Amino acid sequence: MRNLITDIRGVSVGNAHDETAATGVTAILFDKPTTASAAVLGGGPGTRDTALLEPEMTVEHIDGVILSGGSAWGLGAADGAMAWLASQGRGFPVAGHRIPIVPQAILFDLANGGDKSWASGGGEAPYRRLGAEAAATAGADFGLGTAGAGFGATTVNLKGGLGSASARAATGQMVGAIVAVNAVGSATIGEGPHFWAAPYERDGEFGGRGWPARIGPENLALRFKGGTGQNTTIALVATDAVLTKAQAKRLALAAHDGLARALRPAHAPLDGDIVFAAATGYSGAPSDAFALTELCATAADVLARAVARGVHAASALPFASALPAWRDRFGG
């Protein structure tokens, strides 16, 4: 057990980043075509090929999911991942060609201090290259915090980042989450070190600080980052259960509870908050309504933990105006 989404059999993850541009890409790949769906609860999403994930749509399986910085520019990352997957013989066969199915979600990290001159017409954006690099390096171990899609991510008061966690549900099946935390609000309570996700923490995975002795009105006051549209938290939950697309949709919807537990606020009108859900099926047993309920509850808990881990593990960007990391302010 790594306490990563790669504890789910059949899932691998790769990260790539561009330090100068202060942005990055995370590729989540499946070792075989995998059942998946998604749920968007933020009001301003940036996505690619998510309509095909709806239960009534024809495509039943996907090859991977891309999480990326770059706002709409970042949608090119899936091109690079698709090219790499096709070179490995992956994808839907049609007319002698391969078409890898790789849905994607992006977050806004254009205002974090990096050199993004390509967003003003100055050259090519790096995302196709980063998408290919992330796919090519996918494996069981990967970095958290300032890594991959979380490289340029921020919250209202601290550096954001890439987080992951896993757990075994009461059904015996595994559930894992990966998330790029670029929230409009905060993962921590007020000005202190305590995470909103503290009740779900396991083994001190994000500092073991628990909740403060008191949570007063001042801690509940909403704080917002930057201008409109400068945020979005994007995530994927995975399980080794056997699920239909409709059940995967339900899992994605329920997992959003984890964002609401770990971030204040979540699902804002100008967020693009999205959760993908994938089921690799390696546990072998179909999931009835009771088993699915266990998986949904576990997914929400695991995603809440992953959010806090992403912020806890982050390091600050090397720019004068960069937000501090959690460890900079509160220690190890």
C-alpha cells in the first residue's frame, strides 16, 4: 500500500512539468480499456471528451485521463498522451487506425508567476509535449505536491498541489483518488494549520494537526482567490470493483462530497470542479446498490484526504509574489 491511487490494480500515473512556465500535466493510464464516467459540479469547467462518459453514450471504455494546468491551452495535453498510447498499440481500432480515448480536465494556473508568453501569441504552448512525457513515465510511484497538474496550482492562501490517497472499502474492494488542488477557497481553517479534511486523516498523512479547539464565525467567512475563473479542482477516483457506466457516474457524483469536505467553498459558479470515476474490475465481483454505497462513501473520504495531502506536500514556486507552502508557514 502506497496510499496512492496506484494501489488500484491496473492504474498507473505519470507527471511532467515545465518549470519556466510553472505548469504541468498528470496522466492517469489504465492497463486495459476501463469503464469510466464523470460528474461536473463547478459552473465553469474546461474539459475534453467528457460527453462520451455519460451513461447513455456509446463509448464504454477509456484508456486514460489527463489532468492539466494551462486553462484551455492545456487541452492540447491529451494530444500528446493519445500519440504515446497509439504508439503502444492502445486505442479503439477503426479503419486500420488506433484512437485512444483519453478524456481531460484543465485548471487555471496562468497567473502564478511563470512565463506563459505563448498564451499571448508568443510561441507554442508546452502541453502536447508534457502530455506525451507524462504518459511515457506513468508507473506505480509518482510525486505529490508541486508536481504534474498540481505544479502551478494555488489556493486562496497557500500553494496548492497534486494529492492522492487510497483505502480499502468495507466491501474489500480498493478505492483511490488523485486530485490537482487549485481551489478558489481554502483547504485550511482560517489562518491556522488545520485542514478541513482532518476528521478523515489516516496515520498523520497531512501533518496530524486535527481540528482547532474552536471553529468560530471568523473561520467560516468565505475567502476567494484572484479574479473570476482563476481556479478549479480536478480529480479522478478509481476502484478495482466491477461497475457499469451508470454506477461509475454515481461514484463520481458521490466523490464530490470529498471536495466539499476538504475545501471551502467548492463547486462555485466560476470553478470547473470535476471528478472522473473509473472501475478497473480486477476485484471480479459486480457491485449491488449496497456495495456501491460503501464505495461511494469511501471515495468521498479518500478524495478529501487527497486534497489535504496535495496542499500539505506542496512547495512554493520560486517567484517573488508566490504563495507560501503549508510547510513554509507551519513546519513539517
